[in-house]
Amino acid sequence: MITALRSLQFLILLFIELPALAQDENQFIYNGFRGANLRLDGLANVHSSGLLQLTNNSKQRTCHAFYHLPLKFDTSSSRLAQSLSFSTNFIFAIVPEYPTIGGHGMAFNISPSMDFTQAQANQYLGLFNSSNNGLASNHLFAVEFDALKNLEVGDVNDNPVGIDAGGLNSTASAPVTYFSNKEGTEKNLSLISGNPIQVWIDYDHEVEKLLNVTIAPIRTPKPNRPLLSTPINLSQILLDSMYVGFSSSTGSSSAANHYILGWSFNKSGQAQNLDLSKLPKLPRKRKSREKMGLYITVSLMTLSIFLIITGTAYVVWRKKYEEVREDWEQEYGPQRFSYKDLYKATNGFKDREILGAGGFGKVYRGVLPSSNIEVAVKKVSHDSKQGMKEFVAEIASMGRLRHRNLVQLLGYCRRKGELLLVYDYMPNGSLDKFLFSNEKPNLNWAQRYRILRGVASGLLYLHEEWEKVILHRDVKASNVLLDAGLNGRLGDFGLARLYDHGTNPQTTNVVGTVGYLAPELTRTGKATTSSDVFAFGAFMLEVACGRRPIDLQELPEDMILVDWIFEMWKQGAVLETSDPDWEVGMVKKGNVEASAEFVMSSFPSTSGKASAFSMSSNESILFRGR
Ligand SMILES: *[C@@H]1O[C@H](CO)[C@@H](O)[C@H](O)[C@H]1NC(C)=O
Ligand SMILES: *[C@@H]1O[C@H](CO)[C@@H](O)[C@H](O)[C@H]1NC(C)=O
Ligand SMILES: *[C@@H]1O[C@H](CO)[C@@H](O)[C@H](O)[C@H]1NC(C)=O
Ligand SMILES: *[C@@H]1O[C@H](CO)[C@@H](O)[C@H](O)[C@H]1NC(C)=O
Ligand SMILES: *[C@@H]1O[C@H](CO)[C@@H](O)[C@H](O)[C@H]1NC(C)=O
Ligand SMILES: *[C@@H]1O[C@H](CO)[C@@H](O)[C@H](O)[C@H]1NC(C)=O
Ligand SMILES: *[C@@H]1O[C@H](CO)[C@@H](O)[C@H](O)[C@H]1NC(C)=O
């Protein structure tokens, strides 16, 4: 009884197991290939994640992955209803070695054998060789995903999907597009993007004998329109027992990683869709060694470019505020300005801050950042180092000069080839603007007289009242500045010395301005307080007559102001020379003489010397005028 029961149990088990086994051979689904029963060769391997990898980037390799058991494809078609029909769905990805060039691609195939030792790599996809390609005796059916265009096998373009029967000259092929159900349009798809791509291959043998190949990116529902829908009679190709699987190959110059993420196959109906959530992930785009090298190179280059840029910026920044500072300057510390402060004060020496430009350089208005004091900054270009020490010493001592008719020198700064002198800011600018341009109002005699007196007083201070004799050497209207109260202040004193120091003593430069140079100065080249007084006289006549010492607009004989006045004076018409713009009603008579008288009395010692000058000197005119 017990034995009978056991036999029954066995029989029941057998009946339950057998159809299950039969069904297993007809259909399977792999959401990832962990534990899958596959027959692999070549480089093919299953990663621990369940990812099936066919080729990697090694060149000229082939590999295959087949379901381990042969499937029954009954070609006699009379016995079983769905003998040749099949349906399969899989997801693959091609990650090429170089982004734009694929390997030779991969194929889904149905083959009578799993032995491909005779097959070649490259365009033969590990399925054929050059002699058996295209022979019906191969009994091999494939759907290829070819990443390289191969003229030899008549590919449509470098992105084709083809149905191959017996050989790689596809029976049907098309460039890869997919139909978007949502948008109702065909869309391009790259096989070698490295992104997972889904494929459905459905063959109905019974009714239509149509083979459909449908393709779409992952997570896109199966398109309603297949990419290829080809009538084909597989009973002429397939044999009764066939293996299903994949193959891929790489070329001699181009390679790619071919991956399969999941696969379902069904001979009894529609292949199930894969469960995307269970699929293995593609490896992170690992960089090959060369790529790593490239990345390192690129990173290093980026880094060094960054360093160069910041370095340059720093150097530029340093350069921008760079100064020349020497040990001997330490004692002048308090009078030294930092270039950065001056740069900021003048808004970076902007053109709109320019107050004027003279023989020595441009003058900029500025507001010192720390104290908000308005200053005028004179930029003097000076390349010679020679004499700089003496000159700076002089500047420093001149910084100690205090007189209400001198423009106060506040300090200096030195850069390569450049000297910056910082002065009190004179809101009314230089006197020549008042005399010779229309932008400033006319000055009446009282104002002019006060200016002359002031300048004379300042000059006297330089010559006689300070601890050292300071020659101005460039007295003229443009070097006389007017403060807020229109008082004349002599500026730029001693600056001419800069050029004197810098030059060879044997060929002393005559510094000053033509028209103000005392006659003996051009002969001897030796500046004295007297030559300053001569220039002052020319300046005085300039103010009194409202004319430049040399006026190119006049008749040649009247061009030199001093000569002209002297001529007029000889004719007894010296008053004709006075500025016609002077206020009406002012007493003109004696103005020139009066100014001369005052000035001469302000220079007790130099006036004597001045009187000894040649007849053409203006002092002599003035003297006689007395
Ligand atoms: C490809 O895989 C084989 C076997 O794992 C390995 O020896 C070879 O170095 C790999 N090639 C590349 C380019 O990664
Ligand atoms: C091609 O493969 C067949 C077997 O399929 C083999 O007999 C033949 O020698 C091979 N030819 C070449 C050139 O490898
Ligand atoms: C494949 O197609 C190419 C080009 O169309 C042709 O030259 C070649 O002979 C074909 N090969 C076979 C085996 O049909
Ligand atoms: C698709 O590819 C074809 C051929 O390469 C090209 O002419 C077409 O412009 C592409 N379409 C889109 C939408 O990229
Ligand atoms: C193949 O596609 C055509 C056209 O969309 C369709 O009529 C046919 O039913 C499809 N056959 C299979 C087996 O999916
Ligand atoms: C398909 O091929 C088989 C075998 O060659 C043949 O018997 C059958 O008639 C063919 N069917 C069609 C529809 O061409
Ligand atoms: C095969 O098709 C049958 C009938 O549609 C279905 O029940 C079964 O789940 C399918 N199996 C696979 C693995 O796709």
C-alpha cells in the first residue's frame, strides 16, 4: 500500500515536473543574469551585479552568450501550432572606447551550434568568416545592431539594424529610429550612446510570416510601429534544434563594451517585458588608463592654467601698484605716499581727472582715500636713476617749505621710470587759463596785482628767506596756481632740477620756457636767482598785457612781447600794451610801472643784478619805467 502510494506520489510529481521542464525550455526571463544558465565564450562574463558583458575594449575579439539548452524549432510545421514563432525582448548597451566610433556591434542570433571557433571578429560579428558568409548552409538567423558602416556587407549607414539570414548582407535593414507613441513621430536613436536600449523581436510564422524588430530607449514604452517589419519564411533557415543568444565583436581599430542587462524569450507567446527595477546597473563610465592619463593631463592643464591666470593676475596686481623704494629713502618715510593710495585717489589716473599737462607730465586731481584731502598728483616720467637720490632729498626738503604763495608739496612716490609728486589741490587752476582762455572770467587789475605780489613774495621766499637758495627756473603763468581766494601761488618749484641732475654736467641743459629765458642763460647755461627774476619779469608783463611772451599770431616784429613793449616804450606809448580786457574805469596809467616798482622793491638784491642785464631784458625796461 505504502509502495503503491509512493509510486502514485512519484507519478504525480513526474506529471507536475515534466510540463514545467518543457515550458522552461521554451521560455525564460532574466532580469539580470545572476545565476543564469548561459554558455559563454571569448571575453563574455557575468558581473557580480548580474550584468552580462560581451566584449570589452580589447581589439579584434569575439564572444558569445547562449542560453545553455537548444530550443525546439519544429520546421515541419504540421506537428505543433507555434513551432517557429518566437518573441524576445532584451536590453543592451554599447559603450564605445571612443565616443563617436562604435565597435563592430552585436547581434541577437538563432544558431544551430554554439561553436564559433571558425568565425571571425570585425564585421563578421563572431558569427561568420569570410568564406562562409552568406551561405544558406549556415542555418543562422541574426538581428544585428551594427555600430560601424561596412560597405563589404552593404550596411545602410553606420547606425543600422539589420535582419540577417545566413550571412551579414542583411535581408532588411534600416537606420535606427524609434516611433514615439506619445509624439507620433519617428525619432533618431544612437546605438553607441552608452545608454540602455530595448529591443523586441517578434516573429509570427503562422499567419503573416512577419518578423518585427522594434527598438526604443529604456523606459520608453514599446513603440506601436516596429522599426523593421519584414516578411520572411524562417522554415527555410532554421533547423529543428536551435540555440538562442548573442554575439559581438570588436575591430582592429575600434572597440566597445557590449552589455546585456536583461532578456526574456518566449516560444509560447509574447515575451514578457523586463522588470526595469531589477536590472543591473551599467558600470560607471570607468576611464581607461589612457583616458585617466588624459583626465590627469587635462586636470593638470586646467590647474596650471588656473595657476597661471591667478599668478598673472597677482603679478599684474603687484605690478599695478609696484613702486621703487630704496634704503636711502627711509628717512623721507613721512613724505612718501603709496602708489596704491594715489592710484585710488585719482580713480586709477583716469583721463577725466586730468587737471593739466605740462612739460613735466600730467597732473591729476585726486582725493586721498585715508584722509579725504583733495590733492593734485603730478606724474613726471623719469627714467634716469642718476641724481634721483639728490632730487628726492631736495623734494623732501622742499616739502618743508611753508609759504602762502607756494603750492605746498605734500610728498612723493616713486615707480619705475616715474616720479609722482603730491601737491595741495588748487581749486582755481592755473593763471594762464584766466589770461588766455575764455573758460575762466577776466581778472581785473586789482586781482592781477595781488597775484603778482603774491608770486613775487613766494619767489623771494625761495631765493632769500629759506635755509637754502631754491631756484624755480620755470616761472610762468601756467606754473602759477590760484587758490580758492584767487591768491597766486607758485608751483612746480625746483622741478627743473630733476633734469639737471639727470644729465651730464658738461652739457648742462637749459631748462625753462622759451620767452622767459634770460638772455645770458642761453649763453652760459647757468641758472641764477637773476634768471628767475627775468622770467618773473616776463611773467609780469604777461599778466599786465594779457599776452604770451611769444605770440605767434602777431606780426613778426611784435611777436616777442618784451621787444614789442620795449619798442612801444621807446615811442612813449607803453600803455598801449596793457591788456585791453582790463575792467573799464580802472586807472590804467602807471600800472605797468607801478607793478615794476613794487616788484623791484621786493627784490632788493636781485633787482641790482637784474639792472645789469642786457638792454633787451624786461627788467631794464621796468627799471627805466621807474
Ligand atoms: C578585456 O577582458 C580581458 C579578460 O577579462 C582582459 O584580460 C583585458 O585586459 C580586457 N581588456 C580591456 C581593454 O579592458
Ligand atoms: C569558415 O568556417 C567554416 C566552418 O563554419 C570553416 O570550414 C572554414 O574553414 C572557415 N574559413 C575560414 C577562412 O576561416
Ligand atoms: C554583400 O553585399 C555586397 C555589397 O552590396 C556585395 O558586394 C557582396 O557580394 C554581398 N555578399 C554576399 C555574400 O551576398
Ligand atoms: C535623424 O538622422 C537623420 C540622418 O542622419 C538626419 O537627417 C535627421 O536630421 C535626424 N533627425 C533628428 C531629429 O535628429
Ligand atoms: C508586426 O508589425 C505589424 C505592423 O505593425 C503588425 O501588423 C503585426 O501584427 C506585427 N507582428 C508581430 C508578430 O508582432
Ligand atoms: C516556407 O518555406 C517552406 C520550406 O521551404 C515551404 O514549404 C513553405 O511553402 C514556405 N511558405 C511560404 C508561405 O512561402
Ligand atoms: C510566454 O507567453 C505566455 C503566454 O502569453 C506567458 O504566459 C508567459 O508568461 C510568457 N513567458 C515569458 C518568459 O515571456
